Amino acid sequence: MAIETTKAVDETKAEGPRDGAPESMKSVVVFVGSSHPKGATWTAATRFLDELNSLGGGRGEIVLLGKHRIGLCLGCKACFTRGEEHCPLKDDRDALLAKMDAADGVVFAAPNYSFQVSATMKAFLDRLGFVFHRPRFHGKAFTSIVPQGFHGGGKVRKYLDFVGFGLGFNVVKGAYFTALYPIVGEEEVKMNKTVAALGRRFHERLLKPAYPTPSLMQLFMFRGGRISAKLLAGPENRDHAYYRDRGWFDSDFFYPTKLGPVKKAAGALIDRYAARGATKRTAKTA
């Protein structure tokens, strides 16, 4: 699978496959949360796509979040209860979500600012809050890239990977590296090595079955979210409707899968304790 990097990184519409390329080719979109055009984060993103390109055919795109309108979440919870279309903010959220929906693989690349992701990336993630309640990216690969100046990149990488997990992706452990801009000498060599290794692991994930057997942690997240949607949200609540309409109240997981006896027992146990906790919470707020 090769990846052709889209040239117009600040355009909403991604470039399609090359002329004559089969439609089945994988597509990857990298969201860069740095406002520094062609800085360390952008450089790492391009090297990542270069590595994928060296492994075979497809298309890739870099999206500079700083080039898009992303409002600051107001915390009104309208997206949770009534639906994301009722959000009072009218920005580029849906256009960016459409890119994620259309891609086979998604990458969040953000520099370590004040020991967290950049404000631009965090604003974008806050606008996706409702997706954590209603995961939708099952079957797609995800990873993260985090440049750091001196320290803290590992924690930021773990955070972004957990974000990908919560959104429903198949997560490939991300990577971080130390580099100041401009990147030169040994720092550049180490960055290239780190990003190339990540590209190879991501490529392997893209070629694996899209719907693997869930881990115990994934099972826990599904069962907990299901209990919350069923018992803590009324039938008119969007979370409840989302789970109901997809048949998730009666399924083993977000997508059809075979659970072994251990995971079946674990799932039943999770259901029991999650339901008990939800009942207690309901009684306290009644």
C-alpha cells in the first residue's frame, strides 16, 4: 500500500486516488495540531506518509487544524442529549469529521505544549466529545505522533492513544521524539527512525482484519457505555437512541464478534456491576 500525500493541506476536500489507481486503496489522513506551518510536527507527519508511501499504493492527506475554524466547546451538552446537529457552534467540525469517516486510517499529530497537546488540537478533541459517547470509527486504524522539546511527550502520546481508543479506532501505539525546530543532526536521524518504525507498524495494522476480537478493556468500555445509555439516559436521549438503533443493547460488542468463555463471563460481570452502579446513581439523583 502506497500513500500519495495531498498537496493542498489546507483544503477541505481531500485529493482522490491517482488516475488509474483502484478505489480499494487505503487512505490516511493526518491531523496536525500545530499552528507552525512546516514545523517539527508537520515535518514528522510528512515523513510518516513518506514511509507509508514506500510500502506500496493509496493516498494520504495532511490537515492543518490551524487552517480551519474550530470553536471552543461551551459545555452545553446539547450534542450529548439532543444530538450534535444542535450544537450552537457553527464551524468546520463536520467537515473534519467527514474526512475521518472517509479515511481508512487517522493520525493525530500534536506538539507537546505545556505538557499537553496544543490548544488547537485540544479544541478539536473537545468538539468530538459526543463521539466518545457514541463511538463511530470501528474498523479504522489510528495512531499518534508527538514532538517534544525536552520532556512529557510520552504522557501526551498516551493521552492521544486513549482518545483514539475512546473514539472506536483500532489503535497502534503512537510515537514521540525530542526535537527543536529546525530539526538537524542527530535529532533528525532519531525522528526519521522513530516515525519510520511507526509507519511500518501502522501499515501492518491497515492490512490486518478491520474488526478484531475486542480486548477486555474494549469490552469494559462497551458494556459501561451501554449501561450508561440504557439506564442513565431516557429513550429520547440521543445516546440511548444511538445504541438502540444499532442493536447494541443486545449485542456482545460494537460489531459482530465471537467472544470466548472467559470474555463472555467477564462481559456478564461488567454488565452486573455497571448496572448496579447506574442504579445507585439514579437513586441518588431521584
